[in-house]
Amino acid sequence: MKNTFKASLFLTIPMVLAASSCKKSNSDDTQQASTLKAQILADVSANVCTSSYQDMLDKANVLQSAVTALTNTPTDANLAAARTAWKNMRVTWEETEAWLFGPVEADKIDPRIDTWPVDFTQLDQILKSNDELTEAYVDNLDDALKGFHPIEYLLWGQNGTKTAASFTAREKAYLTSLTQNLVKLTTSVRNTWSNGYNKQLATAGAGSTEFTTQQAAYVQLVDAMHDICEEVANSKMKEPFDSQDASKEESPFAKNSIIDFTNNIKGIMIMYQGNFSVDGKGIEDLVRANNLSLDAEIKSKYAAAIAALGTFSVPFGQAIVSEPTKVQNAMTKINDFASTLDEKLKPFILQQVK
Amino acid sequence: MKRATQAVLVILCIVIFLQIACKKADTIIDNLESEWLNGGSQTAFDQGSSSFSHMFSGMSALQNRVHEVGDGQFSATFVAAPAPLNPGLGPIYNNVACVSCHVSDGRGKVPGSGESAANMLFRISLPGIGEHGNPVPIPGFGDQLQSRSVLTASPEGDVSINYTEQSYNFADGDTYSLRTPHYTFINLYMPMPSNALLSPRVAAPVFGLGLLEAVSEEDILKMADPNDANKDGIKGQANYVWDVLNQKKVLGRFGWKANQPSILQQVAAAYNGDMGITNYLFPKESSEGQTQFSSQPGSKTYELADSLLYSVEFYVKSLAVPVRRDITNPAVVRGKALFTQTGCIKCHAADLRTKVNVAFPQVSNQLIHPFTDLLLHDMGDGLADNRPDFLASGKQWRTAPLWGIGLTQKVNGHTNFLHDGRARNLMEAVMWHGGEALAAKNNVVQLSRSDRASLIAFLESL
């Protein structure tokens, strides 16, 4: 009798425990949280991803107009305008690298517009050849002969010393077709996002074939944020730094590398806050609703990384030699940020979103 | 005392029951833990678009670093020499970087009718057997058609692909359709012998290869049954291929026809043949001997540093296998039973164990689920390329590993399967099976619509 009583008592405790752990908190809260999770995906899809590629296309068109003006009227003012247009478009592209998944990967847009290194040997051969430099011709070339960096090379020259007067007819023709090709490929990403892929992300776990669960979509977002962080610290910065070899540096002609890195990292915060040009719901809102200290940590690690990238007094190709502690410090801060994303934000997402 | 023990037992049972009941149907059930782990301890818990690209876990800092260097090198774009970075592309080549074909470490996409082949290549040869048992290279072309070149050289040529389509019926009357590819040489830089043999090869996923390399030769040979001694209709034959480094014939286990003995040789051969990057194992340009070769700037040494070659080998060797999904889903459970009942599993072996390797614990003594026996099987006339490759006949192909296959859409954005990507989905790939797999295929033909869906659900879960 005594034993049975004890047993039933023991039974009751685990049952209560099990029942309470089984129970969802409050059904209204659950409803709200579920609405928020869907809203974040819808907002990020529209306000961040789709609108960023629209912005990139707008800037590609500005670049094309500037190149047309430069080739028609080769003044140094027009050259400066074209360089500015290139840098402006580059800002958006580097930011979008924080969501480098979907069409831009599947359709191989990334390698076709942003391959490094440039194939100088063949670029010179193309300029010396009699090949007709149409857009179709450029489209057929190897990735190392088209996209941002050959355009950069033509606009700045090997040492950033190019002048408007020094453009040859062949260079103008090549530059024109390169820009047309860049506009075409950017249009393609924009279209794939706005004509369907946006819905794939927005309807994750609710009919999306690409993301059968909301968790899969959130993991994709967080992984992409983490990946670019890793790539900046452990590849884009580390490879030239470790080998003390400036030839491994991206965007050397425009001396734009540090700006590139910074915009890569900024893209992560844009995605996190769901704020490209319109401030919608972002992953931030889900984090803030559940874990304010995680939100604070993400923002402080982000700020530290951006601050470290702001300390250089020379272009990156020189900094790897003359400012090694600053390079190391920036890599460390970016890696810290990456760790928070991978070791804290990702588990949070896995727990919160199913 | 006894009653107390009983009571505790009862409580335990109830607690366990309650905990299970509490979980949703799609969460992990612990007693099936090994089934989830396709790659044993080196299984990556990611089901997204990067799921083929995860590094082994638990490696040393040095190993992690070598993996990272290899990763960087795997995506490095080569350019024409001279150049400050990554010089040596070509003069003839198929692509400019490893990652250009093995996109996201995954499966190459086949071109549509009329498009040029970017993620696949064509092996070519003359009938006969070469000095090491290898296919006979074609004078002026070698054993692979390089479809691109630097501007100062000519590509060897290209292949145009056209498909013809035919409809078939399952036993229940449902139809399916298969497309047969037809290949024609085009734009050849010099005439191709009319008896040239051609074999299309799509870029294969590169994860999990370190685990496959760690399966012992004895274990693979145990599965072989070249004379069908057990009369089950399934043979399974080992390929023996030329080991360039050791200058002898050894068991082949990689590639669509198991024509490469090791990851190192596979990587080195790809650098040389696919990108024109000469290296320690293959120091001669693939264009050597061609009339256009003499016009190319010669290089006294090979182009790829040994350290980089070995880092890429290690990168590939240490890529983890994606976790299985949905294994408790009733359709998947049913599909798994059908996979066995129909006979698929006879070649697509589910369980292999790697040998003990104290120097590299990540691949040591792991129970893995690659769904391959790494052996050659006659796949029938439909799939035959009629081009022998060492001991592999024109009808034989190596059983393709199926792990991760359900993630192909997510990682690579397509579902083209088989050596030439002719199958547009998993069911088409199943229905192309013939030869030793004919009985299994016919079993699938007899399945009901819902059982067929279950079989596919199982494959999608791998």
C-alpha cells in the first residue's frame, strides 16, 4: 500500500512535468510569434532582397549612362562620374553579398560579375585583337574578363592613373560592352527575385518549394550572414595578408577593398534589421522579442567590426604591409561577429523557428 | 524491494512514453540516430543550399586551416599566364575553377538542347586498350575534349546535345517519359577519327569522398560477385586502374566508371585535364603533342604548387555528408522498405564501415550510409556509353552514391541525374536503370502510384 502510494506520487510528478513542458505558453502569444515570423520573411524578401537588386539595377543603369557619356565625350569630369557610378553600384553589390543565395548563386551571376583575378594577359590580347567587341562577345568570355573588375581596370588603369584622354577606341568599345553585360546580368537577378523567388522566401513553410519549413529559410538567411563575415575575415582579408601579396586583393585599381569589406559587413546588419531602404520587420524583431541581450551583443560586435574597418589610413594593399596590427584587429573583430552569428544567433533561430 | 523496482520501471516507461508523445511527429527519435547520420560522426546538420560544403568536425586547428586553404583554392579562378595570381589556365581547358563545375561542391547542371556544356565534359578515345589498360587517347585530342581555350589557341571542339523523348507506362497505366541524349561533335579544330568513342560526364558532388576513400579494399571486394555466384542477377565488378604516383594498377573507386584510384589523383587529373593546370602528378599540358602546342609559351616547371594540390585534396577529403531528413515520415519509412524489396539496395549498399585510421580519427571506423558499393555494374544498353575505361565495359557504370541526393535541388537548383544528366528527376533516373538493375526497375514499374511516391520520398530524404 505504501509502495503503491509512493509510486503514484512519483507518477504524478513526471506527468505534471511532462504536461507542463508540453504545453505551449499562451495561444495569443503563439499566434503573434507565428505572424511575426512570417512577416519577417515577407518583409525581408520584399524590402531587403528584391529591392536591393532593383537598387543595384538602377545603379547599373546610371553606370551605363556614365560610360556612354565618357566614351562620347572623354573628359576627366565624365571619367570621374563613371568611377563614382562604379563605386556606387559596388556599394549595393557588396551589401547584397550578405544574402548571396537563390538566383544569384543558382544562375551563376556572382562569378560572371565579380570574379577575381582579372585575366590581364588575355584582356590585353582582346584589346589588341580585331575581334568585334559586342555585348554577345563579352558574354562569351571567361568570367575573369568581364564584370566589375575588368570595368574597374579600364576606368582606373593598373595604378589608378588612367586619364580620359588615354582611352583608346578599343577600350571604349570593350568598356561599353562590359557595362551592357553587367546591366543584363543584374536585370536577370532582379527579375528572378521579383518574378517568383521573392514568393519562395516569403512563403517558406507555407507552400514554398524552395523552403519547405520556415526554419530552412531562416537558416539560409543566418548562414548567408555568417558566410560573408567568414569570407571577409578569413579569405578576402586573410589571404592577401597571410601571403603579404597585394595581387590577391580585390578592387585594387579603385583602391576600394576596405569599402568593399565594410559594405559586406553592413549588409549583415541590413539583413538583420530588415532595413535596406524601407525599415520593415527583420530577424532583429524576433530576437528582441525573446532575447534582448543577444540583440545587444550582435549590435556591439557589429559596431566593433565596422569600427575596426574604419581605422586604416592607407588602401588595403598597403595596409597588409604597413598596418598589420590594424588588419589583424579587423579580422579578429569580424571573426568575433561571425562567432556570435554562428554560435548564438543560429542556435536561437533553430530553437525559435521550426 | 521488488515492487519498488517495478514501480520505478513503470514510471520510467511512462516518462519515456510521455516525452515521445510530447514531441511532434517530425522530430528526431533517438533510437534511429545512426540512420540520420549518413556520414557517421562526420555528418553535417544543415539541410540548406550550403549543405554539401561543411568541413569535418573535431579536426585540429592545422587541419581546419589546410581545409580553408583548399577551399580557397577550390574556388580560385585561373587566368592565362603570365599573371600575378593563379596563372597557367589552358591553353585548352573545360573550365576556369574547380567550383565552376562543382558548384557549391555539388552536381553539375546539363545544358539544354543547343546550350554549351559548362558543368560536364566529354571523355573521348579510340577503340582498344592503352599501355596501362587505359582508354586509347585520340591523336591531336587526347582522352578528353577541351571545349574552351585561351584566345591564342583553338578549343578542340564541342559537342552539341539533342534529346529525343519517348513515353512509357507504369503497370497501373500512369505514364512517364524519358529523354535520350544524342551527341554530335561540332567546331572541331581538326578532323576527329570516325571511330572515336565518346562518353559524357557530369560533374559529381565532392562531399563525403574522404569517407569513401577510407572504406577498405577488402570490404569493397567482399561485395563483388563478378560471376554472379549467388545467382541473384547482380554482379558487381571491381575496376583496376593506373595509379600514376605509384606506377601500378590498383582498385579504382572514384569517378562515374571508378576510373580514379584516389582523391589526390582525381584532383590532379582534373586540374590538368579540365583547367590545363599542370602539376606534380600530371606535369605535361593536355595540349602537348597537338600542332597548336608549339605556339604556346612553354613552362619548364609545372604550374600548381604541391602544397596547393594537397590542400585541395584535403579539402575534398574533409567535406562532411549532409544529415538525412524526414526519416520518420511514414512515406519515407514505406519508401525505405520498398528500396529494399525492389532490390535497389543490392547495389546501392546502405551500410559501409570505414577502416580504422588512428592518424585521422574523423574517417576512422565510421558507420556510413553512402548507398553505393563502389563497384561496376552492367546498366544495360540504354545507359551504355560503349566506351570502355580500364576494366569497365561500355555498359558498366559505378554505383553512384545516393547520400545527399535529395538536396540537389536546394544546393544546385536542378534535378538532373545520371552520368550525363539525362534524367530530369529521381523517378526518371530510376527508370533508366537496366542490365543488372533491370529486375529492380521492373519491380518499380509494378508499384502503385502511392508506393512510387513513397520510394521517391525515401530518395528525397537521403
